[in-house]
Amino acid sequence: MKHPVDAHVGKRIRHRRWMVGMTQQQLADKVGIKFQQIQKYETGMNRVSASRLWDVADTLGVSIAFFFEGLADTKTSGDLGDMMADKEALELVRSYYSIPEAQRRRLFDLARVLSDAA
């Protein structure tokens, strides 16, 4: 049975991997494990050891604390924290940040106006 903390950490690994545009295979190669193990980490089926989490964090360019961010919020927000686990949402965020800053600001302003009008 999955522990909620393992599931959360796994979602954060998947989230960050997607944000940097890395495949499970690429992450596994850089960390020195099989991609199937990355799959198990990301689903929360296997726990990530401290040393492995250190390697994953280093490879993905974040602190270890990144993987625990929002953990306390998951008890109160329900599935809202799962929004970033959605492949489409991650693709949208990645695309958004690839836009030059001035254009990105204008797009953000447009999105805010549209959401206020909805």
C-alpha cells in the first residue's frame, strides 16, 4: 500500500522531470538506475531512499525540500494538488516558460482577464 508521503514525493519528481523536459529513461541514466525504478518512484509504489533522492534532486536541479513542498497542503486541499500531476497542465506550464518574458507577461495578463470574465 502506498504511503501518502511517497506518493507526494513521486508526483513532485514527475512534475520536476516534466518541467525540465526529461524522460524517465534520461533521469534513470543520470541517476544510475533502470527507468522502471523511476516509474515506481513516481507512482509512489517504491520509496525513494535519502541518497537516491539526493541524486534525483541534483540531477533535476532542485533542493531536496522541493519534493516535500505542499505536503501539508495535500491534507486540506484534496485533489487540487494533483493539478500539476496532469500531463497537459505540465506541458502548458513548460510551454509558457519557453515564451520570452515580455510576451509571457502579456499572455499572463490576457489569461487573467479571461478568467475574470468567466
